[in-house]
Amino acid sequence: MNRVIMKLLLTGAEGMLATALQKGLPAHWTLFPFGEAQLNITDPKQVREAIHRCQPDVIINAAAFTRVDDCEMHQEQAFQVNGTAVGLLAETAKSVGALFVHFSTDYLFDGKSQTPYTEQTLPCPLSVYGKSKLEGESRILASGCRYILIRTQWLYGEGGVHFVRTIRNLAESRPEIRVVDDQIGSPTYAADLAQATFNL
């Protein structure tokens, strides 16, 4: 059976999720990885040139400003990276006929629900991070591109800073640790998310 060669443009190539995506890349896909040094996703000229040069079938955006506390102090940057740039990527994806895959977050919600959130739950973000990610989602919808939008949370895996590694390191270095006990979430293994993404 002949397999169609798929061309994938990946942003945020040095991140934890992007690393997992690259390791799980189907054999018949051609990868164009772009880290922050190779592609500034907030620069319209760079984005359009890179996408039009590569002519990808799929664009996966794994770039984001994810440091929640820092987003509060750097609001303009948060909205630029998580909102405006996402819209730019989506619009450019449409212009070349590429499928756009984007990762969003549980921070779209206020955490008050007593039942699991669904795709139909109306967002109500409380933080700048959540609001900036919602802006990105809105811009994808407005672009008219073909898209897959994946909302995830509590990502952990190889590389990067995450809750699992932090707790393990603290447990190895201290006889007792203190953590908040009022948060409920679903830790998500980056390699599993990468596989699910390719399945979609």
C-alpha cells in the first residue's frame, strides 16, 4: 500500500510537547521543525514566508506562553503569543490549504463546575493566561481554516518544568513537602498526547 507523504510544519520545536510529537512522528511524514530562534510566530512576515516556503499539509502549533504567573506580569506578550500569533498561523494555514492543529488549556474555565467540562461548556477564564488562550481559540474560529483544537492540562514528560518532576525532586530532597490540595486535574503524558494528536 502506498502511503501519501504528509508535510508537517511544527512550531515551538524545542518544547516538551513538540519533542514528544517529533519522537512519535509517523514514518511517512516529512517534518519542518521551527523553534523560537528559527521562527518568531508573532512576526507576520516570518510566519508567511516559512509557511509558504514549506507548503505544509499540516501545521501543528506547539508554541505558547505557558508560564501562568508570568502572563499576569507580561500581559501584552501573553496576548501576542497566545492570541494574535495563533490567528496569524491559522489565517496563513488557510491560505495554503493546511490543516491547523492547536493546543489550548483548562484555564479557559473558572474551576467552579462540579461536573467535567465538555466541548459545549462556555469558557469563563479568570487569568490572563486563560484569557489569552481563549483569544487564540477565537481567532482560529474567525480565520475560517480547517482546524483541530485540543484542550489539555497538567502536561508532563521528557524535558521542561512540570508538576510531576517538581514533586519528585522535592520528595527526594526534603523529609516533608507542602502543596495545595484544592486543585483537581488530569495529568497528561506528553507522549500520549502526541499519539492522540496524530490519531486525530
